[in-house]
Amino acid sequence: MKTIQFLKTAGSIACLAFALNATAQTSASAPSASSETIGEHVDDGTITTKAKADLLAAKNVKSTHIHVKTRKGVVWLTGTVPSADDKSAAEEVVQAVKGVSSVKNHLKIAAQ
């Protein structure tokens, strides 16, 4: 009977030591710069969707040729707009979206 109790205790201690070691290794390893958590991906997708919707709703921006991409809160605007006013207005609209840390405005002004 004492042998069974001893084996149960030893097994429990081994499991606890294994769990603590696994946790220490997981928290000690830093994620790489290119890794992205699911939460970050969803947040970036939400920011992109909200930015596109706000651009379409903005009366002072002709946004049919604006492409929006988001990575870790940084939004890239690419495509064409008819004027410099549209370019700066698009940047202002996107900067106002919750979660946007910065805007990289690579919009080109199309000659009309």
C-alpha cells in the first residue's frame, strides 16, 4: 500500500515539474518579429474593414481606387486619387480609425 502511495506522489511531482519546465520555456522564448497572434490578425482585419468603410462614407474623399492594408496597427494606403486634397483627406479619415498607430500614405494623384 505504501508503494502505491509513493508512486502516486512521485508521479504527481514529476507532472508538476514537467508543467513548470514547459511554462518556463514557453515564456522565455520571445516571438519572432514576423509572428502574429490571432488577436493581432483579427484586430488588423477589423482596422482594415473600418478604414475602408470610413473612406467610402467620407464625402470629401473619392475612394473607389484606394487599397487599404494593415499590419500591427500600421495602415498602408495605395492606389490613386484625383487630387492632393483627396490624398490628405484619406489619410485623415484613416488616422481617425480606432487602433491605427500610423498611416503610410502611398496614394498617387492621377492626372485627369
